[in-house]
Amino acid sequence: MPRSRVPASPFRYFKTSPEVIRLAVMLYVKYPLSLRNVEDLLAERGIDISYETVRYWWNRFGPMFAADIRRQRASHMRGFRQWRWHLDEMYVKINGEIHYLWRAVDHEGEILESYLTRTRDKAAAMTFMKKAMKRYGRPEAVTTDGLRSYKAAMSELGNADRQEVERWANNRVENSHLSFRRRERSMLRFRRMKTLQKFASVHANVHNHFNTERHLIDRQTYKHRRSAALAEWQQLMS
């Protein structure tokens, strides 16, 4: 019987320890910090690296960490009923041109999917919803705003009876935009669609990983969840 091959470590060609790389990526993606801010914070801890190194690490390992988190969460969520999704699109400027970042959030505020398009028509809405349903299944109800593209896309997908459009009902996804907006300002906006799509996906999964719902729990529970999230982060790609 052939032996199962152990996957090679993605850090095998790097002299820096995986712990330092994970820390740098976490600081840059989780908090509204610039590359130079991360460089200064690591220097205060005795880690002398360039901000360009932080940029390289985030581009190389950020999508890997996000994919690992997404894979674990998607497999876990398939065993539970999908109660309600909240869908919304936010405009983002790239070199002065307006693009649209579509986002799906579940009933607990977890960001399920992020998808960037140049338009917000029926075709864009269908592509976005198909991508989300392929990964997480069909929800019991979908809350949207009054954009007609949602209604047209859901009618073609056979989900027209699940759509709900009410005033203030979509505040959950509207509030989820705030963390991304803060991050966008600290990065002085984006310059390419590819970079924005990559960062939005990574940022969403890292946000979900460290989302402890602090306003709903007591101090001891919060500390326990925070420690568990940090411990799980240290095990990514190990």
C-alpha cells in the first residue's frame, strides 16, 4: 500500500519563521494599517523587515490563509440550515472609475461572498448569487434592497418567493461594509480590479475568523473566543 504523501510546507523556501509571516499578514489585513505601519510595529518587536516584504507576504500567503479559513467554515456551515442571507452592493472607485462590490452576509453577520463587477445589472447579480449558492447552498430567505437586478436574477434562479425587501431590514449587510470602508481609506483606495477582488476576499475571511461578536457576550467568553481564534490562526497552513 503506497504511503500518503505529506503536503510540502508553503514556508519551506523562506528564512523567516511562519509565526512572523502569519503575524505580519494578520496585522495588515485585520487592522486598518499601511504597509509601513506594519513594518514599524514589527521593528518595535525586534523584527527588521521592509514594508515591501510585508507586501510580498500578503500577496503570497493572504489568499492561502483565506482559502484555508473559507474551506473550514464552508464545510462546517453545510451541516446547518441557512436561515437568511442579506445581499447588497457597494460602489468602489478604481482610478476614478466606479465599480461595484457585491457582498452576501448571513443572519449572524458572517461575510459569505464578495464579488467585484463593473456593472450592477441582472447578469452581474446572477453571477454573484450563483457563486454564493454553489459554495453555501440555498438560503431560506434573502433580504435585499430595492435594486431591480436582484428580483430579475432571483426569478430566473427560482428564488423569487424567498426575496424580502423591507425598510431597514438590510442594515446587517450595510453595517458590514464599515470595516471594509475603514480599510479602503487606510490603503488610499485601490488601483486595479484584480487587487481589489483579492483583498476583498482575504479581508472578508479574516474578518469572519476574528469576529467574536463582542457586543453580545461577556468578558470571559470574549477572551476565550479571542484566544481560540489566535490559536487557530497560528495553525493555518501548518
